[in-house]
Amino acid sequence: MLNKFCSLSQKGEAVWINDVRAAFDADKNARPLTLRLTCLDGSVCGYDCPVPRWSNAQERIFIRDYLTARIFNVLSCWSGRELTAYFDTDDTELAALVEECIAAFGSVPGLKKVLNVAARLCRGTGNAPFEMKTGDIAAMPVLKSTAAKAVGQLGDKLRAAVDGCAHGAYCGMDVGGTDIKLAVSLDGRLIAVKEYDWNPAASPTAEGITEPMLRLISLMRACVIADSLPHDAECVKLLTAALRKDAADTEMDAAIIACESAAAELPLFSGIGLSFPDVVINDRILGGETPKTKGMRENKALDYEMEFAKLASVSESMGRYCMDGIKVRIINDGPMAAFSAAAELAQDGDAQLGESGVIAHSLGTDLGSGWIKADGEIPAIPLELYDLLLDLGSARQKEYAPEDLRSVRNENSGLAGVRRYLGQAAAYRMAQQLEPALLDGFTEERGDVLSIITAPEDMRKPCLEHIMNAATYGDEAACEIFRRVGAKFAQLTKEMEYLLDTGTDRRFLFGRFVKNESCFRLIREGFAEVMPEVSLISADDGLARSGLMRQLAAREDVTVAQFAQAVSAIYYSRM
């Protein structure tokens, strides 16, 4: 069994963690080992990780990497206060292996990120510093049975949030890795949407990230001002130009100044909702290890923790645009996707909402994942599934530098995480594997590194659109890319269900991969080959059931898949 896994890896084949776990669990001679995690809220969860016996150094390395991946995935999903590995501590061979795994989290940068996140979360929630420990399995405390799954009035809460936006001005912002999308409503009318391209990972400071966000909030307020002005007013003309996707910052600034000058008094929002791609706990950005802050982390001239604190407090800066007593509501982009789907389903009284809640994913630049329980709780956990370690094989592809599009290693962590299997980086990598001609004109080679061109023009989005269009017109290699994305998404779903035990049999998908019907059909085909018992549902026009979302669907210039989370952020501001 171990020899087979090692052999597949050396051949460049994927070795999925779900398959390895099933094989190890079935090994009657494996040595027992259990992981116990004390979560941020004090609850405890446990995972059995039997360790088979190895016969050579290669097999030992594979087992070490498997156990390390298991620990990493648990912490990426849950984070927590303390993680303890229980095993027979008299087994010196096994003890040495476990200690080696734990030590790696302090020395390997990609692994250390989960400790950094745990440290910030423990600090931000008033808990003692996070610890990783070992203990003898004979003294392992009995794990109390978990409570029954939450059942509640999720639908009622969601409908109240939607109805609450019928009066007043609201702004919703959906922050992504390559763009920001905004929506603004006034008295139940969707009066404007805006898409803004950016590259936050290139910014060496927090201001480089927060200033565009604040400028865009000002622009949305300008839309509220302009709503009561004549259409031929000069400031309205400037605003119309500023709402174009390709509008320069100077055009937006000019429109903001003109609209504010025309206003008798500056309006204030009744709510601002923000979807942000990082760990968010209690409306504060606390993670700090995502690709969006790469430039800040690499800026040696700054204290990163102090700089990140400026980003974490962006809600306070946005608060000046809100009425007194109104708090800016922030949530991770994954939970926002779940909230968005749930809010729309609630309009039709979906019975499953109160029984199993909703899980949703945004699939585009990266993978965002969210879970809203049947009682309306959005678990205060990182749920950073985009970094999960699913493939313990593909040894050849791991030899490439993370910056190389052929690599399975994430640029942000150096580890073979999910974003190189599901997001836009996966499309580039598999295109190079299956049909390099699909990347003609989009790549550059510097030394040994092959990458998508980002300057003077950023070709990442055009390249992805090219691959998606090729799949639409039946190019077999392009079609196979999206089938494989679907199969890998099923592997992620298996791991997520193992870690969380949600019990849901449907997943709602948002994002760039989904808005193309042909690509989504191919993703579903690949997914069903691995996990037919779970349904994938596109967050397309068919999910537009609330007032603002129906207005979005009626627009001819944008799609629901593009702006659904920005509109939902409006509703979330009242949740």
C-alpha cells in the first residue's frame, strides 16, 4: 500500500488524502494516533489518524507528510486554542515522527501560516496563546458526544435582513484578488454597480489596499447624491464615466468631488456590508496570511503586525460613511457566498434551510468557502479551504518553484494547496499540461520560471477567459481542464465533510468559473464522477429571488454571478 502511493507520486500522479486516509484506516496493524483540537469557543473535536508501519525511509517520509497534512487541514479549517496529538508515547519511533511533524510547523513558512493565524485569532478573541502538544493515548480524555445538529429559523432571520433594506441607502462591497465589485441601493432600488480591477498583492503597505476601498465607498455615496439630481447635470455625467470598469482613479475622484459639491449635505449609509478574502471574526479582519497581503509581508521596511492592524481596522475608516450607531459588517467571502445563496432561497421558503443550512463556494481567482448553519450561525472559524493539502503525490510538479505556473505549490505558502487545483492558477497549470497552445501569447519565461504575463498589462483574467471560451466552443483540452477542476472540487468536498460533518448534500457555486454555463456543466460532470451524492448548484439568474437580486438579473450589462455577493453584502449589513 505505502509502496504504491510512493510510486504514484514519483510518476507525477496525484495521491489524494481521502484515499490515503481510507487505506490507513483499514490497516489493522496501524498504530493508533488521535488529534484533539480545542476550538476558539472551547469546544473539542477529535480525528483518528492511525499510522501504518513503514519499511524504508521513503515510506516514512510519505507518512510524515500525510500526518503533517492532516494537522494542517484541521487548523486551516478550525484554527483553535490548542491541538494535542495522542499516541503511545513509549513508542519511540512514532514519538520521533510526531515531534518531527510538530517541529515543521515552526520551521516551514507555509506550515507556519496556520500558527500565525491561530496566534492572531487567539489574541483577537482574548484567548491564551495557541499551543501544539503531545500526550499519551492511554490518558486521553473521553470526548463528549457532540450536540445535535442545529435547527432553527434561518429563513425568518434572512427575510428580515432583506426586508430591512427596503428603506435607506446601503452599500455592498465584494473584495476579490483581482477586482472589487460594489452595489448601492436606495429605498429598495439598485441604483448602481461598479467593478474595479486591482492587484492588492502588489501593495507594500496597508494604505495601498485600504485607500482604493475607501475611494470606492465615496463613489457609491456619490451615486446616492446623484440619484436626486437631473440626468444632464455635469456631476452626473462625470459619475456615469466613473462607473465604467476601466475608469481611472482620477475620473472617480473628479466625480466624487463634483457630486459632493452639488449636495446640500452628504448622505450617510444605513448600512455597509463588506465581503473580504481573509479570516474575519466579529467583523474584524484577523488572518493576515492570504495572497492579498503578500506585498505587505515581504516589505522588510515595515513591522507587518502593525501594518496589518491598519487593514484590520478598515471597518472603522468606513464607519464615517454610516449613520450614528451603525456598524460596518464584514465577513469572509466564503461565508458571504453561503449567506447570498441562503438569503435568496429564503424568499421562497426553502425547507432545507432550517434543517441543514447552506454551504457555498466562490470559484474564480481563488476558492472561497462558507457555511451558514440552520439556526443562522456563521461559525467563527477560518475555513481556509483554499490552502488545504489534498494531494500527497505529484512529486514532479512540486519540483517547480511556486511562481511557476506548472507548479502545484501555492505561491502564497509554497505548499501544494487547493488553489493550484481549483482556481484560475489550476486552469493555467492544466492548460500547460494538456495543450500548451492554449497559453500562446499569455506567458513569459524568466530563467526557469514560466508565468502568466502581469506587466505592462495583466493577462491573468484574459487568459482565463480565453481558456473558458475554448471550452465553450468544444476544444477537448479546454473541456478536460474543467472536468478535472470538478473532480478535484469533489476531493475538496470530501475533505471538508470529513472535517466539519455538515451533512449537507448540495453546494452553491459563485464566481468566474460558474458564470460560463459550458464550463460549469463540465465541472459538474467531473464532480459527479467522484461524488455523485452531492449536487452542485450555480448561483446564476435562477437564484435571483429577492428584490435587489431580481433588479440585478434584469440588467443587461452585468450578470448575477458577477455581482451577487456585492448585492448580498447589502443584505448582510442588516443581518
